[in-house]
Amino acid sequence: MAYKPQYGPGSSTIAENRRKQMDPSTKLEKVRDISDEDIVLIMGHKAPGAAYPTMHPPLNEQQEPDCPIRKMVVPIDGAKHGDRIRFIQFADSMYNAPCQPYQRSYVASYRYRGVDPGTLSGRQIVECRERDLEKLAKELVGTELFDPARTGVRGSTVHGHSLRLDEDGMMFDMMQRRILDKKSGVVKYVKNQNSEPLDKEVKVGKPMDEKWLKAHTTMFHSLVGTAFRSDAEYVEYVQRVHSNRTKYGYRPEE
């Protein structure tokens, strides 16, 4: 019998959205166009068009000893060239942001090779070889995983964002890396993720409306969205995990 992956329990829209995002066989909905140059500017690791700095020689020049595992695993492009490791980090508002920290790590693990995702306090980071990072970052920002107002690319000074929105509906950012243009309604990054001012504004599109956000979010929220308790299957699953972990430390055979 062929194995069918199960990406999560639940019958609610939230559960369906989570499974869709995690399933690599499902194409993510493209929402906006982001250029390669703009992605590089937002991340702030190097100047657009500059050569990729390296941390070791290309793999075909290293003359490594013979290894069967090395023959089995096809290296990603950045590893082939010896690229250094760089990151992109996201913060998500609790007010129906399309994604959220733990979900982002699941998505990165299922959809991409050669990545190191991590969930921290209210934020999520993806580390990868630089040229591969640029490709996946473009997808993370250009698809339904991102909203210009409720999602922020933030490398430093992240906290204080989740529990409030500014008067214009933008998620609070102490460093004001992005602003809402009142005339065009477009969100523009004026600083990179590390809060360094940009010479060129980076436009990431208009915020999605509340109807779209509620339909696409992966967050349970009893006040502005779908209450967790309304999904009986999800509640049962979480309670089972909590009970097993408490009683047996995930080792019920003992």
C-alpha cells in the first residue's frame, strides 16, 4: 500500500489551509510579483548583482574522500558553489496573518531542500545557502504565505508586533522597516530586514482585505477568525498529544 502523507488533523478552513501550505505537491497561490533585486534588497546580505561570497571551494574542487552517501545526495546549487549561509526571518501578526511561526517551519521543511528552519519567540527564520535562499525567499514573499500588512521581514528588533496593529492596519514595527503609502495603498520597504535604510524603496503590493485574510489564514482566533474549539478533530488530536507527552514522555510502550 502506498504511503499517503498526513500533514495535520482537523476539518476547519484553518486545518485545510495548513495542509495545503505544507503539502509540496500543492502549488502555492501567487499573489504578487517580486523581482530578484527587490528580494536581495529586503534581505540586505549583499548588493544586488554582486557575486556570491563563498565559505569553501566548489565541491568539485575539494577532492573529498569517496563516500556512498555523498553519491546518493544531490547537493543544492549553493552547496555546489560553496556559498555562505544566510537567512530570511518573518514575523506574523496574530490578526489573521496568512502563516505563523511554527507553520512556517513545517512549510520550509516539507517544501525545500537544504534549509534550516527555526521557530523562535514570535518569529521564524529560514537559513540556507545564499543563492538558494533568494529563490525560496521570492516564493515566500510572492505567494499566499505573505501579506504586506500582517507579515513582516525582520532580522532584528522583532518583538512588540503580534498583539497590536497600527491605526492604518499595519502590523506594528518598532523599526518601521515598511510603510503604507496613503495615496497608492501600496506597502513599501524603506529599510532592509536588519533595519538599515535602503537607497531604493521596495514595493511589496497592497494589503489583502479582511475577507481574503480570514479565508487564507492558518491561525485559530476566537475573536477575529475561527475559534480553535470549533474544530473538534483538532482539539482531540492536541489533547491526545498533550496527554501522551505528560504521562509517558512520548514513550507509551513503557
